[in-house]
Amino acid sequence: MKYKLKGCVDGVLLARTVCFNNDENGIFLWNPTLKKIVDIPLYGPLKKAPKVSFGFGFDSVSNSYKVVALSLEKNDLKIKVYNLGSRLWTSPKVKRGLIDNVKHLSSSRFVNFEGCVYGLARAEITTGKTHYLCFNLSSEALTCAKLPDVKYASRRHLAVLYESLALVDESIYDGNLRHIRVWIRRRDSRTSCIFSWIELYNLDRGAKSFKY
């Protein structure tokens, strides 16, 4: 059995257990300060480790922590939400549209930022991570948007940097990390609903300096 960290909010960790002898997994919340563990009950398809991605965040409206489970079955994106206040799983409806572009969910860690949980996805199985998903913990609405296009990136993951959502692109050659690009998402000053990605850092580990 091994453990994977899937999220951290206010010092509370969401961890996932994966058993080697079967495909089933479990998830639990761990507060290292209080030395307390809370198991999250799973059922049916949520127990299948390769098919489900988990996120974790705090809903300021309901004043409750929530665990988000995303799964993709035959190009059908499904979502389940576990409310730690009610101790119940619910199934918010997924609106069609840009969500239809998602063909594969990333196993990389989800990021909690400004009341939303963010994760990466692909439009096609054969391409890299091309989109990001945003689940609003209060309205429980799921949206999808494109990431900046890059020519080559071995790994992509989300983070929070300078009070903004950030994207880190890593290029690996012969097993070594050779190139890093960091993007941050900025809100358009003319409207509060449109975002754009700005390249903040461009580091070539083979060069003597980097661009910013």
C-alpha cells in the first residue's frame, strides 16, 4: 500500500491510499496538528483508483470542507461531492459545452484557490494537458478552459503563485529537467469574467541566465 497527497487546505491534508493487490483505493483527511484522521467513505466506481481524480477545498458559503471526485467513463464526465458537514455524497449536474472537449483527466494534484478546485485535463488522449477544470465549491458548477499552448512540455501542473493561479511547464530530456516555464493567470481589467495567461518565467537550465 502507498499514500499520495491530493490536497491541502488550512493545514488539513487529503491523502489517498492505493493497494497494490487490487485497483481499489481509499481517501482520508489528516490534521497533523490535532493528530486526527477522518476516513471518507467511498462506494462503487469511486473505489477504482485509475479512473477517479480527487480534489479538496473549503466552501465559505456553507462553512464546510468538501471533497470533489471527478471520473470519466466513455467520454462522460461525472462529478461527486462529499460535504464534511452533512457527511453525504451528492451529484451536481455537469453542463455540456466546453466540458465535452475533455477526453482524459490528469492524475496530478488538484489545487484549491479562491473557493474553487482546479485540475488539469486533455482534449485528446494522445496530446498533453490542454485544458483546466474549475469546480466552484459554493455554486458546485464545473467549467473548463484552455491552457496556453506550448510546443513541448513533459510535465504540467498547477500551483498558486503571487496570489494567482499558476501553471508550471517542465521539459525533460534524457531523464533530466532542462527547461521550465511558469505562467500566471490574470483577470482582464475590463471585465471580471475573462482571464488570460501571462508567461512569468522562462528558465533554460543549460543557459547562464533566464528570462522574466
